[in-house]
Amino acid sequence: MKILGAGSLHLIYALLVLLHMQTSIGSNSTTTDDGVKCIKSERQALLAFKQGLVDEHGRLSSWGSEEEKKNCCEWEGVQCSNTTGHITMLNLTAYLYDLHFILRGNLSPSLFKLQHLIFLGLSGNNFNLSHIPESIGSLNKIQHLDLYYCNLSGSLPSQLANLTSLQYLDLSYNNFNSVKNLEWLSRLSYLQYLRLSGNDLSKYFPIINTSSTSLVHLDLGSNNLTTSAFQWLFNFSNSLVSLYLSSNQFRGPIPDTFSHMTFLEELDLSNNQFEGEIPKSFWSGNLSSLRNLNLRKNRLSGTIPKGIGLLSKLEALSISFNSFNGVITEKHFSTLYNLRGLDLSSNHLSFNFSCNWIPPFQLKYILLGSCKLGPGFPSWLQTQRSYKYLNISATGISDSIPIWFGNLPSTARGLDLSSNQIRGILPDFSRNFSSDSSDLGIDTSGNHLEGPLPSFPANTTHINLSKNSFNGSISSLCAITDMSLEFLDLSRNQLFGELPDCMMRWSSLRILNLANNHFFGKIPSFVGFLSLIETFDLQNNSLSGKIPGSLRNCSKLQFLGLSNNRLSGIIPSWIGERLNSLNFLLLKSNYFIGEIPLETCQLTNILLLDLSNNSLSGHIPWCIGDLTALARKDITAQHHFFNSSLVSINYRSYADKASIVWKGIEYPFENLTLQRTIDLSSNKLTGEIPGQISSLSEMHQLNLSRNHLIGRIPPDIGQIRQLESLDLSHNRLSGRLPLSMSQLYSLSKLDLSYNNFSGRIPTSTQMDTFNASAFAGNPTLCGPPLTPSCPGDEKLIDDGVKYNQQDKDEFWKAFQPSMKLGMAFGFLGVLALKIDHPWKHVCLLLSNYMKVYLSNLKGYLCLIVSALCLVITVSAARLRRKLKF
């Protein structure tokens, strides 16, 4: 967490440069001979640049060759010199969250004919993997070059070395994939602001030398740098003010050398693999200018020394997601008057503050999740009247909500009290949050809160009140009139009633989870208005009627959970035709009838298909092997649909906390993606198990039990190597168990009971782990663990070798008639060759008849015997010729 991060400084610096340039060079230019305040060649260069762009929203509508548009100095984003008339500034920076500002197309070399440019800002546009032209080296007067997040690719041209006047350079977060070297940096002696993050430049930093002694801001985040880069970095210990090294590959202890950077105000070492304690030198006073310290997401440990108070200018401290321990007391903060952001979450820290302590600061960010604050509600929070985000989730609070908590600061935008044991009734939030704010969210899930749902402001975006004891209807939510609500989780409460019509206004809704309540009535047809919905979970309620046809409009659905209701009718074919993004389809324990639609096979992204405990009939679709997500490796559900903007509060995703109960086991959504499953059990399905099912090689669970299935288990079922659970019990399946089952090495649960299987149970290390109940109710099935042996086991054949009676039965059934007929066949062949008599033709006819008969016998042994007979025949012919017989 940082109050002034890289992006903030970036913006501030750019604004200062713009202000300076506007006062020094102005916005007008000298008048040329034709009366137009613009140089013709530069106007043409800009128009050539525009020609390669797609401007969907008319941002460059003022650019043109028409008479009234000839003055390019008045075009959008263009400024000219008062004295020379040359274009000195082009600022087309896009605001990344507003598509109206984004330009798409090619980065045309014509742009770099503007050789008098001092400022060029193109960040946030999409240049479709264009390369930076070598002609960029002609901009030898440029001081500010911003190509941040432009979707550029290729290499960084060495001609960048010609930009010797550069003071500001941002090439971060592009797709440069063939960087040859960075030696050109050594020529940029006036460079103060350098951002190269997000480009994987790890191979080049150890060999860079630079003559720049003026570098103030350096951002090398997300570059896979290792400790070998430190030698180069520490050359700037006397100049750097801001240093960002997040998301690299740094390991080991944090070097003491950072404390030698005495001018350092911002240090970001987050998301690395640093370990051990924070160096004591950090608290010795050398870093007295430090305002922002970010060490989150490392492997750091130890206690937080009281010497942190020496950093009296500290405004933001983030050490979350480490292994710090010990007790935090008032003395740690007694001199931190300027502190505005505090993130200590996900450590092993305990707070010991007196009940009347008044902090010396007013925080904007209070992030203390998973620290030990309880059991009482922290009274010092009452003094904080300016915070935007408060996270005290999983902090051991087992207290009632205090009265003063109903008067939240007007600045509050996010509140997370989840995973505690907080009791009481929530206050009316509609009068607490600022009405002119956006992205308002609250999470009180996993507590003991009760009573009716509170009211919320009209512009609320995220609400998670799950796992509490709220009761009554949800009509109070109709006060949310804006189309801003994106996330609503009210699951596992005691809410009841019909779903209100006002929900159709929530057209921005992406997550709707009302599972495990007492809602009744039909699923309303207005759900079709929720066109952005990705998770639609109404499981474990009392809803009735059919699945509304309007749901087919929700083509972004990835999770559809309607299990354990009273729904009826057929399963619509449009689910497979229109909801192609589905990862999870849960319809179990309803009253669905009819056949499983063949269109279900079009759900190629499905990971969990549960249609169990209905009244479905007909055959299992023969195309079931088309559910290819169950056959692909390294595939998971698209996690983005679980994300909540509350991550800005607690740095966790919805997937980490939400879960469903499936087959009596509670699965977090994140783990549920690992359970690739087909469950069609407890229906009235008939016919055979389709052989295609064996192609779903990455499936973990298959349950077809309690149906009326017949036939054999597919012989290649052993190809489902990841199968952990197989339940085919209570059907009418027959035949021998396939030998390939011995290849199911991951199998931990098996139930084949109450079928008509016969013969020997295959043996393997894995199959031998199951007890008799897995095979019960199959009278002609034998072998361990049902019986010690099969009939005829341990009988010795003539050569003293033990053999299996079951195998002997199969062998002799095929071999004995084949042997007898084969011997007759051979004898007749010899006889036919030996005699010269009319009977010769009879022998040949009988011989040929036996050939036809033998060709129809099953098994390899028949073929072997026939081959042996042929050998005998040929040998007899040779013998007759030799003996002249």
C-alpha cells in the first residue's frame, strides 16, 4: 500500500512539466506567410500519424486538412512555440479507465519528424505491438518521453542514446521481447525520472554504467531482477528520492546499503522473497526522510522495533503478508504524526492499546486484517474520522457493534469486518457513505450479525453479508437505484421472500449469491437483464417453476448454481448453446425430467457438471467426450469473475472466502476448480456408458450411481488417470471389470456395488486398498477383497506352474475346440496332399470349411491354432516332396 505510488508521482511530475512548458513556450505560434499558425511539414507529419490510428470516439476530430483546421497549433494535445512556431509538445496520454481517450493503431515513424518536440506523451494508447522506430533518435531536444502501457513490442533501439536532453523517460509495461542492451542509458546524463518496470530486463542491469548523477526517481518493478542488480543500483545512493523494486526475484536479507540512501523518501521492495528481519539501520535515523515504506508480500520475520518512531516523516507503512510477530503498543506510533496509511495485515502481530488511547495521526487506510485486535472492539478507531478503507477482518473480535460505529466518516468507501464473531445489528449505512463517492463496499461476512438487512447508499458497488443470521426480505436493497452494484453476496443467512423486481436495475451485477436462504417463488424473468452476470448462485432455497428462458441472455455466466430447490421441467437445450462460458453447472436435487440435451456437450469449458438427484431419463449423451475442459491439463476457472474491488481493502479475492457445500463437503471456490466432476447419479438414466467418457483424462470424480445403466464399463476407463472417485453402484452393469482399472493410480474412492459384474476383480496396488463394500451385491464377482480366491485358484497344471481357474476357463473354452478342429484341419491337409483319389477333393472341401469355421471363432488362440495348422500343412507338403510320398 502506498499513498503516493509510482503512478501518482508519474502524474504529478507530468503535470509539473506541463505547467512549466505552458508558461515558457505558450500555446500559440508565430504566424506563417499564409496566415496559418502552423508549420506545414509538421502538420503533414501529424496527419500521417493520425492516418495509422483508429479514433473510435473522435478524440482527434480537430485534426484535419480542411481550411478551418489548418492551424495544427490548436489541435487536441498540440502546443507550439511562441517564437519559432514549431510543435514542442504532443500530449495524447490516455486515461486508462476511460475508453473514450484510447487510440489504436500503429506508431508511425512520421511522428518523429517533429524534431522540435520537448514533450511527447502517448501512454495508455494501444499501438498493436508496434516497434519503436529508429527515427526516434531524431528527437534530440526532447526532455519528456512517456510511452507507458502502449502495447509496444520488439527491442529498445540504441538510437535512444541520442536523446541526451531527456529528463523523464517512461517505457514501462510494454512487450519488449528482444532487448539487446541498455548501454544507451549511460548517455542520458540529465535523466531524473526513469521507469522501465514490467519489461523483464534482468539480463542487462548488472553491466550498465551511467554517468547520470541526477537520477531521482527509479522504477524497475516486475523485471525479474536478482541481487546482482544491487551493485548498479547503489551507485545512486546519493541522489535517489524514490526507488521501486517490487515484484522481482530478490532473495535473502534486505541489504543494509539501502540505509545509505539518505535522501530516500519512497522505498518499495514489495512482492519479493526477502527474508529475515528489517535491518536495524532502517531505524537508526539515516532514513529520516522516508515517507513511504512498502515491504509487503515477502518472507520477513521478527518484531517491529519501537525505533520505527524515528521515521517521523513516515506517511505510509505497509508490511503485510509477512511473518512478523510480537506486540504492537502505543509507543510504536507515539511520534508518527504524519502517518496516513497503515497496513500490517496477515502477520502474527497483537495490539495492546489502552481503551482511552488517542493516536497522534488520522489515517486514510487502516488495514489490520488477521492481526490480533480482540476480543473487544478497538475503541481507538472512534478517533479516526478521515479513513477511506478499514479492514479489521479475522482479528479475533467477539464483541457487539458499538453505538458509535453507526456514525462512520463521510470519507469511508470500504469496510471489512469479516471473519470475526461480531454480534448485533448493523446500522443504516445509507447516511454514512458519501453520496458523491464511487466504489462503495462493505463486507461483514462470517459473523453473528442479525436482524433485517440495513439500507445502503444508492451508489453502492459491493455488498457481502454472507454467513450471518440476517432475516426478513431483501426489499431494503431496492434503495440501490444506481446501475453501480457489481457484487452481492447474501448467502447463508435466514432471508426469505420472493426476489424483488428492483433487481432488474442492477445491470452491472457480476456476482449474485443468494444461496442457503429461504427464498421462494419462481426465478423471475428479469434475470435476463443482468447481461454481465458471471456468478448466479441460488442454491439451497425453495424456488420453484422452470429455469427462465431469459437466462439465455446471460452469455457471460461462468457459475450457475440452482441445486436443492423445487425447480421442474426439462433442462433447456439453450444452456449448452448459449452459455458457452460455463465452468460450473449445478442443478442437483430438483424435479427436472426428460433427457439430458445433446447440446450439453457444447459446454466445452465445464469443470463441474452436477445433474444428480432429479428424474432425468434416456441415455447419457454419446458426445460426452466433447466436454474438453475435463481432458485439458493446466486449466482452471477464470478467476477474475470472483474478484471484488474490496481487494483494495483486504488484498483478498472473493474466491478466497466464498465457498459452496457440495456432496457434504465445503469447498472454497478456488479449490472447487480442482474438482473436475461429472455427477449424474440418482436419476432414471438407461443405456450404456458411452465409450467417449474415457477421453476425459483429467476428470477427478465420476458418479453415475443409482440409475438403470446396462452393459459393460468402457474398456479404456483406465485412461482417466486423474480419477480420484468412481461410483457406478446400484445400476444393471455387467461383464468383467476392465483390466485397465488397475491403471487408475489416483483412485481413492470406488463403489461398484449392486450391479451384475462377474469374474475376477483386477489386482493392483491401488485396487487392493478397497474393502468388500466397494464390490458388494455382484454375486459372480470373485477374488480379494470379496473372496480369498476365485473357483479353481491354486490348481497345478502338469508342469507344476500355478494358474488361475478363471483364466483357465476362458482359455479352454476357446482353445479346446480350436485345437481339435485344428488337428483335424492339419490331418485333412496332409491327407489331401498325399493321396491322388476323388476323396482328395472331399478332404480339401472339409479343410476349407474348417478354415471358415475357425475364422469365426473368437480370440487370439483360434488364430494361433489356425496358423499352426497352416505350418503343419506346408511342412507336410515339403515332407511329401522330400520322401517322394
